[in-house]
Amino acid sequence: MAREIVSTPDAPGSASYGSFPYSQAVKAAGLVFVAGQGPFEPSSGAVVGETIQEQTAQCLRNIEAILVAAGSSMAKVVNVTFILRDPADFAGMNEEWVRWFATDPPARQGARHPLDVEGLRISIAAVAEA
């Protein structure tokens, strides 16, 4: 299976993340590797929401749009890595998380990182079956 770049206007593009090479996702080996998604509005690149719940939901909406463009879905997510600016946001992030993954959630790993975009509280990357 050849490596395939996935791109959709329904999720933030490289303009949201600065001027560097960026792919929303790459399909390879039967999987979709979704790049870290911040809580950006797809067309404007503006940060969506002030609460961790609102920002988590936007990250997951962006991931969902990319997965759909790749021919996959949120139901096929097998692994997620999330980065929080403030570890105290974990409970609020988890509150939104269970709305999206109520049963059979994917494996996940979290980390704290000083995200450098004003107002940005979270970033999420995902791997799903193609």
C-alpha cells in the first residue's frame, strides 16, 4: 500500500499551524495517522472556545473531519495522544472525551507541554484504521 496524504478543507490546514510543511494526515499500512489537531476553526484558523471542554470538542471535530476525508471514522480510532497546557484541565478534557468515546475507547497517552499559541489549551493526535 502506498503512502497517501490526506487533506480536507473541513479541518485546519497549514495556515493554522504556521508556515512549515504540514499534512493533516497520512494513510499508510492500513492506518490513518492524524497530525496533532488544535482547537482551530477550519476556515479562519481562530482558536475555538475558552474552556477545555470546548477546545477538546473542536480538536475532536477536526480529527473526525480528517478521518472522514480519509475514508475512516472516529469508531476506528485505535490510539490518541493528547497534550495539555495545564494538567488541571485533565478532568474537563475527560468530561468531553467520554461524549465522543462512551464505549470501547481507544488507547491514549497524555502529556503536559507549554503550547505556544495564545489561548490554546490542548492538542490531540490520533491513529485510526483506514
